Amino acid sequence: MQFEQEQKKAIFAGGCFWCMEPPFDGVQGVISVVPGYTGGQVNNPTYEQVCGGDTGHYEAIEVTYDPEYLSYKQLLHIFWRMIDPTDAGGQFADRGQQYMSAIFYTDAYQKKIARESKIEVGKLFKEPIATKILPAKKFYTAEQYHCKYYLKNEAHYKGYKVGSGRQGYIDSVWKKIDERQDELREKLTPMQYSVTQQDATEPPFKNEYWDNMQDGIYVDIVSGEALFSSKDKYDAGCGWPSFTKPIDEALVQRSVDNRLARVRTEVRTTNTDAHLGHVFDDGPTPEGTRFCINSAAMKFIPKDELEKLGYGKYLKLFE
């Protein structure tokens, strides 16, 4: 097996490049971080020209890194946590196309990883992700006084990062997101986390509930909300728990899933946004639907334990 030894470059736009440079500086595997301009149609643009918004350029950074020590995916993890990915008009106090967020890929591999990363980040927000994924263009290094600005003008840099709203967003939004993910990793098994948070699919016929036919309900493994009843469960022969309908349609949401060659309809929980499985139109009548759900996304509550565990109101399903 051959290992990449050569240096690689990654280009990210996340609003003011003063704030985008420090998070990458000092990271093991990062060789250099340079602020500059890219994506536009003007050669050798100046800071004033780019700020004017007529050059088509983004304020950006170019990260040179050693892939033997640092992966592109790890760089993306740092990038996302420095921006508001849902802001389509700029970043924080800075408005205009020159301050919009974007990932500029240099090859097919970076394009693939960037797209996958964007999908993963999209699961963390209710609003659509506005960050663009674009082919890299020529990168123009910014004027020298912008380089390492956070070290040259430390007091002004810190004041700007706070005053622009960036620091507050990172501390409130991203800190809470990462804390929640850490809590879920502790609460869930690796398979449960992989299925509900990373859209994985467990093996057919080798999961907990595919052939469970006891009376009871199936609840969200994350929140405990009731999702499906054994009264609506049937053996579809697919190797996963199958239901004709949920207990309450309002607690599940459907979305288009085009990750495979064929388009499918994904099913997620409404309140926790956990991946459950998919719904198909080949189910039995009268509903005609088959909710094909991962066992790892649910917990089964037997009928005789409903009252004791706080699900007494669902006993009426079995009358």
C-alpha cells in the first residue's frame, strides 16, 4: 500500500479571513495557513477591490497540510465549527458574496469528502446548509498586513471576533451541538449512534427486532417517544422490522434520499431528527406502505410494561 507523502492544499471561505486563519494554525499536520482571495474573475485583486463586491472573489484561506498526519475530513471538521453554515448572505456582521462560506475542492476526492461532510452537517441544523462546494480557482495571497493578523493586532482581532457575532455563535451553537453529540455517544451503543446519527443501516436478519412479534410499542431510542405499534408490524421478508404505519404521523418526517443509485424516501424522527429507515409503497393494504425501520433506532416496550414505564395511554391500542 502506498501512502501519500506530498503536501496537499485545502481552500476554505468562511467570511473574514482574519478569523479563519487561527483555528488551523498550530494544528499538527498543518504546514501553513495563508489568507487570500479566490473564486473570482479579476487577476491579482486588492483587498479594497474584493471588499467592493465586484470581483466575484471570496475572502478565503489556503491551508497547506501533510495528509500523512492530518486528513481532509479533519480539516473540514475544523472549518464547519468556525462558521454559520446556514447563512446565505455572508458571515455574521460581514455581508455580501465576498463573505459567503464555500469549500473549494482541488480534486475529485476532496469534492466527494466535502459533499459527504455537508450532508453530515445538514443533520445538525433545521435550516438548509448554505455553504457552497465549488471547484478551486487560482488563489491570490492577501496583502502582507492581513497575514497572521490575529497575532499582529491581537486586541483588535479579539474585539472584532466578538463584536461581529462569530465568537458568540461558536460558543452557543457549535458548543451545544458538540456537547449533544458527546452525550449521545455515551448514551447509545456504537450501532445505535451510527444508525440514528450517521444514517447507517444495520444488517438484515441480524438485528434485535426483525422477528419480534410480541405485543407492545417501539419508541425512539433517543427521546423515548412512541413511534410504532406491534399491531401494525408484519413480516415483510426483508430482515428488518416492518410496519404499515406509525402510531402518529406527526412524529415521523419523510425526505428524499438519493445516496444510492435509486431514489428512496427516508424516515426520520420529527423531534430528534434521528434516522429510522425508509418507507416504500409495497406494503399491504389498506395503507399500502412499508416502513422499513432499523432495530437500532428503537427500543421495544412490551404491552405488560407500558403502564409501569409511563406509556399507559397506549394500552388502548391493544383493546
